[in-house]
Amino acid sequence: APLDRACLFACGLSTGLGAAMNTANVQPGSTCVVFGAGMVGLAAVAGCRLQRAQRIVCVDLSEERLELARGQGATDTLLGGADTVEQILELTGGFGADYTIEATGLVAVMRQAVESARMGWGLATVCGVAGKGETLDVIPRYLITGRRVAGSSFGGVKGRDQVPELIERWLAGEIDVDPFVSHKLTLDDVNRGFELMEAQDGIRSVIDFS
């Protein structure tokens, strides 16, 4: 496998795919909402598609990233904001989503993921990393009416066994990895890579050591 793209499976890509395929175990025909269209969120959108979800909504602040989400299988996109939960309820006939996946690391968005999950069985999967000491406040009513919250680390993917399986699915054409590589740099340009990351320019920068 080409290493300049296989390297993405070391963390972000596997995390998002696994959040949908393992932790949430998205079922065919379901409705999913993914919060965040960075590496992890875009991979989660792809994971929902691979699980044959019927409707996949992606929420982000960037129109450019939402366009990438559509390329990964999102059927609907929303610009995030204070009324995101209301917009999701409107899209889903007032019910909410069967599965929500949070991939921003912002506790306010984690709360939106819980509140936009469907009453009775909705599952909110959190895979974004919040700041040290931050807490997630959830109104108990959302839980006692049947919603669940799960945490996901590396998407529950077993590195030795399952990462090669994901790479095989990429090589078979089931996952489009190319759009995730926004910049290719040499080792001499490593500082430029940090600058791009800080500026949130692109999805991933890959350093070529050859």
C-alpha cells in the first residue's frame, strides 16, 4: 500500500471509521449525524456509509470541509451553530438521529450530540478529545428517556488485526483516502506543517522522508 496515504490509518482515519463501524455499530437504514468534518469526522462519515446508513448528516463550520463530507457519503450538511440541535430535529421529523458521532473535542458540541440523538435508543459516540479539566454537562432527562453516550478511543480498532483490514478496503476502492491529504511536505518543511495545522489549513499534511 502507498505509505503516503496508508499512514493516515495510524490514527485519525481508523478512529473515525471505527467509531461508526465498531463503537456505534451503525445499522443499515439508520440516520446518523457526524459533528466535525476534520480527519476523524470525515472518516466517520465514510464509516456510516460503509455500514449502509440511509441518511448521513455532517455538521461543521467550514463549507469547504462540508463539501469533502459529501464526497465521503454525507447526504445532508449543516453549518454548525447554536441552533444545530433544532436543525437536526427538523431534518429528522422531530425525532433526532439513531446515531450521533462527535469529532470536534468541544464539550458544547458533545452536548449537542447527546441532545440530537433519538429518544428511546439514540446513541451518542464521543471521540473528540476535550481540554484538560473540561466537563460534559448532560441534562438527565435526555438519558432517562433512552439516549446513551459512549466514548471511543481509536474507534475500538484492534491495530494488529483490524487496521490491515481497513487498508484492504481502501485498496479495494471502498474508501477514498486521497482527499484527506491536503499537503505533501519534505522533512525540511516540518515547521510549515505545524503552521498549516495551527491555521486549520486542510485535513492532513504528509511528510515524505525519502
